[in-house]
Amino acid sequence: MSDTIGRTTHVIHVGTERLEHVTMDAMSVKSKHGKEEIQNLRRDYRRAQLLEKNVSADPFEQFDRWFKQARKAGEIEPNAMVLSTADGRGAPSGRVVLLKEVEAGGFVFYTNYNSRKGKQLKTNPRGALTFFWPKLERQLRIEGQVRRVSRSQSEAYFQTRPRDSQLGAWASDQSSVINSRRELELIDAELAKVFGDGPIPLPDSWGGYRLVPSRIEFWQGRHGRLHDRLEYFRKKGVWMIRRLAP
Ligand SMILES: Cc1cc2nc3c(=O)[nH]c(=O)nc-3n(C[C@H](O)[C@H](O)[C@H](O)COP(=O)(O)O)c2cc1C
């Protein structure tokens, strides 16, 4: 039977023992924070339009404009982007990472090469980056090949990071299962002692990736869900633009 806050007690008899097992009732959770409330969340986008005549022929130049506008609009982390990767069987996964550079025809982020994403990129070196800038009612989708940046580039970037972050890169075997938060903090403290005041070198397992795009889509929210979507794609090495249905 369910009680007033949606807990259901299941009684199971095992031999002479009477066991009680309590679960939360999904329906009661739904009625409190649920279906109708979520269904009624919507915004109409009216802020801007995206027309062929106003965009740059070069998607990197267009990215630069949009990125500057996202910063100016006060987006909290304008360089936060969802990185999507897939494993060898094609099963996808996504997570947020920070864009750190745009150079050499690509978008650079830093991470642990042995992490889940790192392993996926080893077997399947393709990825997608998705930015969402809600204040500007904009989405940006970038897809392409992913390669490691040079060791010297990772080294140069690592040395600009705050010391705590450098230590963290050593302390965390990213994506592995750990016993407790405490264990992680002990390792971090131990490493702080080991390095003392000396320089913290770049760990072998840590560095950058560059995603070199073959497709970049600029999405501007419009009234009545008739959004603007302009896709840049490469034809014989030249960037072309086409409009996609929203
Ligand atoms: C705003 C934000 C920024 C992040 N930036 C990075 C980043 O630059 N590099 C990184 O490895 N993880 C970053 N993370 C953590 C990742 O989302 C993720 O938890 C981690 O990389 C492990 O992912 P994986 O197990 O799929 O490899 C960030 C998370 C958030 C919310």
C-alpha cells in the first residue's frame, strides 16, 4: 500500500521471515514535480534572426562573432560545450568540457587521455561539440575528427593552469571507480607534499584534443519554432552554406 508521500511497502515472506521493502512511488513523484509542470515549460524565441546575407563565408569567423556575443551577453560559461563521443559499437555518451583554444582549424579542449572519453576517442576518433547560449537563444553544433594536440602544446597549456588544478590532474584517474571522496583528498594532499613548492609537470595521461570540423551548424531560435539553421559543410576543401529545416 502507498502512504501519503508515495512510499509503498512491499511485504515478502521468506520461510518464516517477514521482510519489508520500501520503494518510492514514481507516480507520486510525478504529480509533485511532474508531467504537467514540465510540459508547460516553454519559451518563444524572438530575439534575433540568422540570415545568409549576414553571416561570414568562414565558419571560424562566424564562430568568433557568436562567441564574442555570448561573452558580452553574460552567458555564465560561454566556453562550456557538450562533447559527444561514441564507443567502438557506436554507443554514444556526452559530457561538458571547456573550449580552451580555437586554432589550426580546430577546437581544443583538455582532459585525461585514459578517461572514458579518452578511451572512446582512441577507438573512434570522431566527436561532436554542442554549445547552448540561452541568453542569445542560440545553439552551435560542430562535428568532426578528433586528434591529440602536440605534447608541447599540452605542456604550455598545463603550465597556465592554477596549481590546484595541476595537482587535481595528477590525483584523479578520471572516470575510474574510487572508494570514497576521502581517498581522493588524501591522494591529493599526499601529492601536494611530494611536489612541495616545485613545478608540477604534465602527467603522461593528460593533454589536449583538437576537433577539426567537417560540419558546423549555427542555430538561432525563432518565433513559432521556425528557427534558423545554417549549416557549413566542406565541398572539395571549400566551406559551403546551406539552410536546414528547423
Ligand atoms: C562546466 C564544466 C566544465 C568541465 N570541463 C571539463 C574539461 O575541460 N575537461 C574535462 O576533462 N572534464 C571537464 N568537466 C567534467 C566532465 O563533464 C566529465 O565529468 C569528465 O570529463 C569525465 O567524463 P568521462 O568519464 O565521460 O570521460 C567539466 C564539467 C563541467 C560541468
